[in-house]
Amino acid sequence: MEDFFKVLNQIPKISAQLDELIKLQKDGTIEKKWLNVEETAYYLGYSKDKIYKLLQDEWTEGIHYHKPTGRVIVDKDEIDRWVTTGTQVSVNQIIENIFINKKLL
């Protein structure tokens, strides 16, 4: 019973912390790790068509993006890394390097 009252006394503190998190999220100071195609296009300043082209030609599923329920979600950290390193290795180039040239990048 004593544990119940300890937990009960923590509710106002938890509520205040949740309010603060909601405020931070609304202010945009909490960044998302996963972006949908539209958010990725906005983030990079590209069109959605360009993002779909990148998904098809340059980005690798399992690294740059995932499709856990059939819907594309993009890993913001990997996209940042892709932008800053300037490497644009296509899936076809990776396959060619592995199977034809028998070497990794």
C-alpha cells in the first residue's frame, strides 16, 4: 500500500514532464529520427518524385530507409550522412562490386 502512495505522489511530477515534452515537440526542438517521403522531400528541399528516384536508384533499403509496414520511412541520420559525405553509390554499383568484382566498397 505504501508503494501505491509513492506512485500516486509522483503523478504531478510525471504530468509536468509530459507537458514539457509536448511543449518542446510543438516548438520543434525535438527532432524526428524517421521521416516519411513528404517530410524527407521538405527536409532536403527536393520534390517527392526526386525522393522516390533516390529510393529506387541510390539509397539502400535497410540503411537509408525501411518499409516495416509497406510504407517508406527514411532514417534522417543516414540521409544526413549521405548528404555530408557526398557518396552516391547506387544499389546496382554495390551489387556489381560484390558479385562481379568480388570486393566491398
